[in-house]
Amino acid sequence: MSNSIALLAEIRQSSERRSFEVLKLAEPLLLKGSVSQAGDDAWLVYEQIILAALDEGQSVLFILDTRFKDSQRVKRLSGLVKEALGQSDEAQTLYTEMLEKDATNVLASKRLIALLKSQGQTALAIRELVTYLDTHGNDFEAWLELSHLYLAQHLYPQAAFCLEEVILQQPANHYFHLHYAELQYTMGNLDIALKEYLRVVELSTDNVRGFYGVKLTADRLMTEVKKGKSSGNKKDQSNSTRMDNVPQLATLERLSELATERLVSAYNRAGDISKKTAEQWLKE
């Protein structure tokens, strides 16, 4: 191993790339995790390996491009190499040209969206992702990504719509219901949030975040119900909750109690510090 490290150092000092030789020497070092034996030069070795891999990648790409002219798969590989080399504008131009020839090219669309996102061009990434979903509406991962992009722009209603599409395609995934419930809670739609939190704990019976959500939402709704009885309003003026869709006060009280019981039970299995913190919060 030390011999390989010494040879790699010699190649670096000679200012030669010798990419194939570098990769051949580096392979056993990477497989056995022995690069650290180079000491402070370990990071130089990693850099040397990456540059060699890019060199060889371009060489192989040239062979593929010669054999498969105008291949979309080869063009995508070319775009990936350009991205790795930091040639983002060239990669973006390539992906755009590929989509102009074939608007349904999934690989090009996803690379373009990922590239725009990595550059911080969220608005453009959203536009491209919306266009992609017009054709590939059954791609729930794309809907989930679009919801994250909308959230980054604080566009909560649009993000909620995207999560609804995700849930339609993945109804048994409690994580998506939890994400949707938390978003509805943030938007002030407490009636919808409570239903979704209950769905979470139905699908995942020991989900602590789900029971926290049930308790928080039920407690807030109890306050709103009491206010509604005194004012006669069917809709809370401070948020978007439809009070006529809210369970009766006795049901809310029972839900809050049940959530508290399950949270106490969950934290009884945790450490003393977590248990005391949870008990203190639940008593407030």
C-alpha cells in the first residue's frame, strides 16, 4: 500500500496526469480504505483520483459518442461529465437541446431540474418540474420534490396540493400524511390537520410526532370550539379552520387525553432527561 501511495506522489510531483495508472494504483487503496496512510497528503490523493476518473470518463465518453452518434443516453453522460467539471452552463444548454428534440426525455428533464436546483434557480426549477409533471403525473417523487421547492418559496397552498397528489399515489405511507398534516397545521387548517395526524397514528401506531400533532391540534381546537360557542362563528376568524368540520368538544378532550397517554408511554421507555422534559411539557 505504501508503495502505491509513493507512486501516486511521484506522479503528482511530475505534473503528469497518467490517469489510467492513477486509477489502477488507487483501486486497492479505496477498496481497503488505506488512503489515510498518506497522512496529510490523503486529500491530495483523493483529488488526484477524482481528476483521473474525470479524465478517463471523458475518454470513454468519446468512444461511446463515436460509436453511438446522437444517442440521448450518451448525451446525458456528457452532461453529467460537464456538471462534474463545473461546466454548468454547457450542461444546461445540452439538456435544453435534448428536451427541444424530445420533450418527454425523462433523464434530461430530471438532470436539468437538479442542475437548476443546485444553482439556486428555484423558480426555474419549479417551472421545469411543472412541465415535467404535465407529462409524467404518476411520478410521486417528482410531486414530492415540487412540494419541497414550493416550501422553499413559502408557497404553502401549492406545496399542499403537491402533497395531496403524493398521498393519492402513496396512501399507506405515514410520512407523507405527517408532512401534509404539519403543513396544514402551519396554514391554520386545524380540522384537516387533525384528520391527517389521526391518519398518521393509524398507519404508524407508535409515531411520536403524530401523537404530538394530535395533542397540539386537539388542544387548539378545544379553545376554538369554546370561543365559537360564545361567538356563534362557524369559522375561526384567526385561521382557515371550518368549525363545522371539527369533532365535538368531548371527542377533542378524549383525543388529547389519549395522545398524552401514548406520549407518556413512549417517553417512559426513553432516558430520564427526555422523560422529564416530556412530562413537564405535557403538564403545561
